[in-house]
Amino acid sequence: MKKTYALPILLAAALLATACGNGDSKTPGATAPAGGMPPPPEVDVITVSVGSATLTQDLPGRLQAVRSAQVRARVEGVLEKRLYKEGSDIAAGTPLFQIDARTYQAAAAAAAADLAAAKATFERYKPLLETRAVSQQEYDGALARYKQAEAALARARLDLENAVPRAPISGRAGRALVTEGALVGKGEATHLVTIEQLDPVRVEFSQTYSDVLRLQQAVKAGTQKKSDSAEVQLLLEDGSIYPEKGRLLFADMAVDPASGAVVLRAEFPNPRRELLPGTFVRVRFPQAELDKAIRVPQRAVLGSPGGQMVMTVDAEGKVVPRPIATGTMAGPDFIVTGGLQGGEQVIVNGLQKARPGSIVKAVPWNPGTPLLPGAPTAPPAAEKK
């Protein structure tokens, strides 16, 4: 009976020893060793510093052609042909249309014949006046008819010339507003086409008088210095910045009573004809200079019911939320008016991985780094009060 129970006990002991011996082998499904924690996630940070900054404001505006000309029919007739390609760039003086000119050719020929007859009479009377063969009155009449014939020929030639409307300026010619066979110039100067000069292009925008007054008071108090820069930037409808810099042309000296705003005008190069008149844009306009300013990228600022805040990384690598107060803008950055002193590491990219109290690895932020998908963003500057 003892031999019967000894064999199962020995087999069980052998199996247990085998299992313990294979515990260190790397087989599928083996558990990770104790203490094998993943490395902390990386976040992009900037080290906040105090420095000078140019305060800016993004103002809404609309693009306009720097020059625009409406080409109209100055003589009456049937439009025979369009001579230009719609939507093409043309030079000043380019023929655009052909109006039936047979009537004006006949009128010019008749005026030329009348001028020749009047000139011949006048030249014949000239020596006769010296010999008293004609009176002074007859001579003066011949001279008057000669001058009238000259004026009539000039007018007939002008009508003949206007039968081929030409471009008054260089620019882009739009679509033709009339087609072949249409009667134009009958009782009115028919609008044929509009030509717009697109390089450079102009933008008109407005600034509220309250903002102007606030800036004047800040300059007077010495907290800000008026910016001497006339350079402005253009923000397109998709939020991207137009690569060409513009310049401020003038600011109106009067306030529009309807809007309570001051109208400003800027001009931008448009060599590739990317900017089109009528487009709504935003102009980044320099307002003032600050000598001691703390700025953080707009994408680093988070909005919450309690106000704005940024995520910082302390000396131990721990994420610490920091409430802040912001003022105006300096380009794409917020000016921080409270909550930061300088030297803090503020998280710019990777905010979705930065939970308060968690450990992260801070690496310097490269401004060219794209925002990670799903990362929270700051509210647009236009929503700030």
C-alpha cells in the first residue's frame, strides 16, 4: 500500500520542480519583472523669460485692388468682337473690344474732306487779304470754318478710336459683361469689363476708438511706448500667415460715427496673385512696445471655468498647473500679466499627456514642431476681452 501512494507523490514533486526551474525562461505570456515601469512621456517646454515685446492686435479687414478701372463703351454701336482673354493680365493700352466702326470711319472721311476744302479756301484768301481783294470779314469767316473743320475731324477720329476700347491701366481683366452682337453705348456708357491691379494689393481695416484711447493713455502713463514700426502681417481665412510683409499707409484722422472706429489702410506685395479683392482677412497690427514682458505661446494657454492657466514642469519633473492672467497679444503669443515670474518651464506641446501631478520628461520646444493631434488649444485671441 505504501508503494501505491509513493509514486503519485514523487511525480507531483517532479512537476513542481520543473515549473520552478522554468520560471526564468522567456516564454510567451511571461510577466514583466517587478519594477519595469515605462519611461515618463516627453513634453515640449519653453523656459519663460522677461524681455521686450511688440504688442499687436489682430483687426478684421477686406482686401481691395490698389487700382480698379471700369471700361465703358464711349460710342454707340454693335459689339463685334472681344479681343482679350478673360481673367488674363494685360498691359495698359491693350485693345479689349471691337465696336462696329463703319459709321465712324465714314464720318472721319467726311470730316477730313471738309477740312481739306476749308484749308484750301483759307490759304487762297490769305494773299487776297493783303491786296484787298477780299474783306477782313470774309477772311475771318474762312479762318473760322477752317478751325471748325479741324475740330470736327479731331472729334470724328476720337469716335473712331473709341470704337476699340482699350485698357486704361495694367492689371487683370475680369469677365466680359457683354457679348458679341449686343448694342452698347445707346444712351449710356455701357460697362464692358473691370480691370484690377492686384500687385500690390490693399487692405482696409478698422480699430475701435476705445483701443486707440487706451493706447494713448498707456503711452502717457509710461507703461508702454508707441511702436514706430509700420510693418504689418496678414492672417488669411484659414489662420495661416501670409509670407509677404505689408506696410501701413495711413490712419484716418476721424472716427466713423456709424461704427465708432478709425479706418486704417495697409499695402501688401502680391507677386503670385494669391490675394484676391473682396477676401476677408485679419491684419496683425503693431501697437506698442513693452520693455519688461513675459510672453507664452497662445497654444500653451488653457481655458477653464476659473480662468486661464498653463501647465509647468517643476524641478522634480512633476506637472504643476499654474493659474495666470493675460493681457494683449505679441504676435502669436500672450503677454502674461500675472502668475509667472520668469524661469518656469511651461508645456507647449504634449499637453494631452501632462496630467497634474504626473512625471514627465521636459525637452526644449522647437517652434516648427506641429501640434500633436488631440492636444487642447487656447481660445482665439479675438475672444479675449
